[in-house]
Amino acid sequence: MKVLAVQAICSMILLENTFAFQVLQHKQRVSRESFTTRGMLAPSVATVDNTMSRADEEAMFLLPNQSQLAQDTSVPFAQTLASRGVVRVDGGLSPSTAYELQRFIDETLEKSIDEVNTFKVPRAFRFANVLEKANRWDLLLPFDDDETSSTPSPMIKAMTELLGEHGKIGPILKELLGEDAILYELACLISDPGSNRQEIHPDIVYSPNEIPLIACFISTQDIDSTMGPTVFIPDTVTEDHHRRINNKNLADEILKNIPSNISTLRTGDCALYNPMVLHAGGGNVSNRRRRLFYFTFINPNIKDPSSDYNPG
């Protein structure tokens, strides 16, 4: 999947003295599929298939060694993220801001689906590509503020809480990517009831150099095990793990013996990860929508590592 670079909307200083992220570019990943009726968003019709999917096979292998992704304050968050590929940070966003953002996301999703289905805009202008599309969306979010409003938009409010002076996420990004890190993605992964489990995957190919990207998932509601929480496999940012996951026999062997974590976040909790770590979105067997607001920052000194994968 290629990347569409959007001109800078603003230059935002989020921390007066200690930390500033200059938003030089706002990049949104888009699919290059043609805008035809095949790209329209229509309800998916399930078919009966008694064959176990590859994703379900992987889940069975992982289950015996699986535990919840937990916050560990005994080690600096940046150190854990750099060494293990994923870290949990609780309370990054206040519940009130998370619920406000949740309403904004639901309204934007409804509007975007209507715009695509009525041919007002191409699908790629509202949705990025995502694995297992049925009942699942990667919704692109606007970063602009409403100049007619006296209060900041939910997007600006959330980003300020996460990255601003008292934010928990900004210092982690600064330490690992530098203070000139660029906003690369801004979107929300939405998984409705009936969405299928994804296969284990990395978002980008392995690179032995410094961390090129950091993605941050923020839950806008409590996520339990029935809602398809993201499964992370720590310590898999290696060339060997990437090679093995692409070979079924080798993948089966490592998945049967490797510890994994499910990201059952509470409202406002965050999971930051190196997009090279192996992970997958779970299947939503609940009757509730799962929303993961997310953004990605890129190291400005690294070549764009985009691929056909998406966070999930």
C-alpha cells in the first residue's frame, strides 16, 4: 500500500519548554484500489465454512502461553518498547475525552460510509486498507480543528492530552524517535460484532536499523476478551521471526511455544508498539463495537517503510 502525503495542516507545539512535536506532514495510508462498486461498503454476507481458518489455527497454538498485556512500571516505558516491541501505558487519555472521541468516531464512520456508498468520495479517501475487512474498518480521521467553535475538537483535545505537557505518550516518542518525529498516520480501527480474527503479521518488513515508526493504540471503551483485543507477540522484532511467520511449518512451531499477550485495555489505556512486532486483531464475538483510536509517528531520518499491511 502506497502512502499519500497530505500537506501540513499546522505546526503544533504541544509542550512549551521540554518537548515539542512539530507536525510537519500528516500522512495517511490509502489503498490504490479503483473506485468501483466493488469498493463500496455494504453489509457482509457470512457463508458457512466448517474449515478452520489459518487465523483460528494460530490462535489455538498461542492460547496455552497467552496472558494479558500488563503495564510494568519497574522499567521505563521507552526501554520496554525498544527491547520487547510493545508496551502498555495505562490512563493515557481521560475517560471523558475518550467518550467524547468515541462519539466523534462513530459520527465520522457513519458519514464516511454514506459518502462512499453514494459516490461522493472514493473509498480510499475515507478508509485505509485492513486485513479481514468484514465488519472491520480502518477509518481515516481529520486533524483539523473547527475554527467556529470555542472549544477544541475531540481530535485536538485527545492529542494534546496524550502528547502535551502532562501527556504520558510524548516523552516515549521523543526518546525513541527524536523531538522532530513526524505524524504519519491518524485513524481509528473499528471492529464490529462478527469481525473475524486476523492472521499474525507485522505491519512493516524487518529492518535492523533504528526504530522507523511507533504506533499507539488508545482504547475509547473497555475491551474484554470477547471483543477481539489485539494479540501481541513480544520479542519478535527479529529477522528470524519474520522469516518463520511466512513459512507455515516454521510458524506453527514457534507459535506453539511462544508467549503472547492480549491487549484488554480499559477506557483511555494505550498500547504502543513497534510495527515490526508480530501481532493480530482478534475476532469480535461480543455484541459491542471495539474502537482503537491510533496514531503513528515516523523517525524523520528513516526511509518510508510503508507496505501492504496495516495496524490491527
